[in-house]
Amino acid sequence: MRLVTWNVNSLRARMPRVVEFLEAHAPDVLCLQEIKCSEEQLPHLDLQASGYRVVAYPGGPREGVAVLVPADQEVGNVRCGLPDEPDPGEARWIEVEVGDLTVGSVYVPNGREVGSPTYEAKLAFLDALRARFAELSSPLVVAGDFNVAPTDADVWDPDVFDGATHVTEPERERFGALLETGLVDAFRAVEPDTRQFTWWDYRGGSFHKNEGMRIDAVLATPDIDVGSCGIVRDFRKGKKPSDHAPLLAELALPEGANRG
């Protein structure tokens, strides 16, 4: 199974790049974040023309998450939102069943400034996410923008981020708590020492300087074999890119599981 996560920073603005990606990589599952559109604005027809269907939890002009699968693939047991999340009005979590596999697409709050109400809400969301992880059964993959760089190896210069969000101990502890529910960080499972990033600021030529962070991740239960996991850098280049690059994982489901 080829599973991809990508914070597109507006699905409508990035639709030509999404179509290009679907044609180039033909994912079995594509988890999207920050789709920034209403239900009425979802590009169902464009995606159908590319051979895909979308199941989404739209978030209007700011948030929103979705899962794309091939048009002939059945999707079941759709669930939107997390119990006990701090702001149920924000569309940050969707889970679906694709065959025997449960897939979650997540967009964790940014946090903005350490100690602020938005930072505390981020920590509370991560706590709610961990509680949901503990309830879900294998095989399970959760993919998305976690807005946490798990270690100093996941940022281009730790000193630059000193005192900022994404790298604080409370955030990293909560990311670690997600893994403690029994999931594996797919990228680190196959690239334990590689320094690669999934996000670069639009400003200051950050992408070309490779001044970024690895804040997007694919987390999988140990019964799923991770063949490879890496960043598709070409889709952070070119015309109107998102500030995130897609993260692509090749996964082998446990014997007996299927994709529908």
C-alpha cells in the first residue's frame, strides 16, 4: 500500500498540484490537511476525473482534513472530530476504514506562542488524540501535520527554535506519548539518522536553503511493515506549492488484512 500525507494549505489553491501528484504517484490513500474549504467547495468532480473519491471533514477558510482513495475503493465507518478536543468547531481529525485498515488524517493546532491559550489548546488536543489512539485497533495508520518536531534532528538549527513552539518539551513529550500507545514513526523506522524536512517557510528562501522542520508524520501499528518512507521534494517546488511537501510511505499490511 502506498500511503501519503500532505498538508496542502488550501485544496482549491493546490488542486492542479494534487492532480499532478495523483497522476505521478497513484497513492492508495492520500491524507490531506488544511484543505480550507466548505463542503460545497470540495472538488469532487475534479477528483473523480483523476479516479479518486474524497471523504472530508471540511473546516471552512482555516482548517479541514480529508482522505482520498481510488474511486472503486469502499470507505466505511467515517468519524469526524475527537472526544474532549478543546475546540470541536475546528475540523482537525477524520478517521475512516479502508478495508481492514483504519486510517486517520490529523491536523494538530500550531500553538502560535509558548504559554498562550492557543499553545495550551494544542497540548490539550494532543492529549485528546492520544486518548483516541488508545481506543483504536490494529492495523492502524495515522498520518498528518502534527506541528511537532520530535527531536532536534527534525529541525535545521535547534538554536533558532529555542523558546518557540513545535520543539518544546511538553509538545515532544505528547508526541512521544502518541508512540507509547503502540505506534511507530514510519520515517524514523527506516531512516533513523536521516535529516529531512516536510515544511519550509515561504519567506527568505528557506526551502532552497533547506531551513525546515519535519512536522508531518506517518504513524503505524507495528503489525504494518514499513518498506520505505520519504519526502517528495518536487512538490514543494514549482508553481504555487504548499509550504509542506508530501510524505510518502510504502506499507505492507499484515497477512489477512486487505484494502477492501
